[in-house]
Amino acid sequence: MALSDTLKKIIYYMLLDQKILNRIEEKKKNLDSFRPLQKDILRKLREQFIIEWTYNSNAIEGNTLTLKETALVLREGITVKGKTLREHIETTNHKKAIELLEKFVLKKAMFSEKQLLALHGIILSDIEDEFAGRYRIHRVRILGANIVLPNPISVPKLMSEYFEWLNTSKNNMSVIEFSALAHYKLVAIHPFVDGNGRTARLFMNLILMQMGYPPAIILKQDRKKYYDVLNKANKGDLAPFVLFVAQAIDRSLGLYLEAVEHVDPKTAYMKNEYITLSELSKMVPYSQEYLSLLARKGILHAIKKERNWLSTKEAVEKYIDQKSKKR
């Protein structure tokens, strides 16, 4: 079956476990109860997320700047010794793309080709100007991926269908599932010579941020899993990719809630501080390995910082309570 037919025939069904969906929506509702967020908290969160988002999205594509180096480039305009000019430009370009995305969010306009091409144009600006903001006219392939990408001749038609789908399907499913599918469909078309992944992650977050969610950051250390779930989606199994995106959204909501709850602990979503699963395993009847499995599957509320999953005693108690009710 041709890719265009495949994309047309992706019929929506529940791709995310209802409990996970309910938990994320509950956290979003709780975050909304703090709005409007204090300006100093919002400023700090925005700066943190721009640096994290830029570092991780570029690192997934091979940029070797560290998180600290990324922060120095963005905050101080410092040139890091031993790093290429391209890596520096990729970093500043990504921040500029986020700033443009924020303007799109404020306008609350329909999703459009103009938005996508503008974001991509910034991503490749001063790097590959001849391809920036333009659909590819050459055949390309993704190394290690199990998908044959569409012929460049069909890209404009596929993208027209993509935007039609975006603007007619957004109310037919949860925001989490919609944003994940929007990401997957875009990378499956692979409309650009370069910068497809960064642009897809930006566009996914345009959807989330328009709906009041914080941006979801795909972490560099999850790069292998990210590609694994994309390959599963290529075979028709979309659920693992949607869960992967849901966990990234869950993490971002957790970071926002953690920031605002320290200001108003009386209304905290979690009564306990987030601790490592190793510490938590000493307080609950589960091993660190089992808690990690629950966190990775999205069953246990947890957030990921660096390489570590963090959760709370209350979250485990809630899991135990739900488990006992099933019996």
C-alpha cells in the first residue's frame, strides 16, 4: 500500500491506556488551577525548558554540545572550544525557532504549511540555506529505519493531506494522542532533506502548547527507545510511540507542578517530595526494578530527571490501592 493510502487509512482508536490518560489530564487540570502562574516562576521554567529542549533535540540528531555548553551558548553567546560552527548555529537556530513557535501559540491560528516551513527555515538557516523552508526534491532514506520514504514528487500532496488531517481531526481524540500522531505522520512523510526530527518535535509542541500543555521534551538518553517506537509505528503499531510521547508530556507536567507546588504547598498535587526509585523501594513493598518497570510503562506516576526516574510514596500507595480494587 502506498504511504499516502496508509496515512489516509489510519483510523483513530484508543491508543493510550485510559488510566494513563486520566492521570495526565488530572495533572493538567491541577496545573491549570495555579494559573496564571507567577511571572518569575514562568520565566525560570521557560528558560529551563528552552535550554533542555534545544540541547536534547539537537543531541538526538548528533550535536555534541553538552547541556551546560548549550546553556552557555544561549545565555552568554559564548563560543565553545572544540565544537563546530554548525553545532553553535544549530543551537541558536533552535532557540529562535522556539521563539517563533511561541508567537504562533499566542495567535491560536489553525495549523498551517506556512508555520511548518517557517520553523524549518529557521532550523536550517545559515546551515543549508538552499534547503531551508523548502520541501525536498530528492529521494532520502533514514539510516536504520524500517520505512521506505515517499517519492519527492508526492511530498506536496502528502503535506496537503497532512494539514487537512491536522485541522479536521484535532477534536476526535485526546491532545496527547493527537500530538503524538501529528509527530509520527510528519516524520513518516519526511518532507525535508534535513531537520525533519527537530521540526516534527517543534510542531508536536506547537499543538501541545496551544492546548495549554508545557512542551514535551524527548530526552537524548531515550534516543534508542525513541527510534525503536518509531520503527514499531512504521509497522502499524502506534501505541508504543503514543505512550512514549505521553511519558514525555507527563514528565513536563511533573516539572511544572514541582515548581509551582513549592510556592503553595497546601495545594500540592503530591504530598511527598520526589525521590529516586532506589530510595522509594526502601519505603514500599516493591523493588527498584519493579518500580522502574511501572514508571516506564506509565502505570506509576513518575518523572524523569537526567537518567533517573523519580516518584513519591503517595504515588505508590495510589497504585497499590488501585491494584487492590481490581481484585
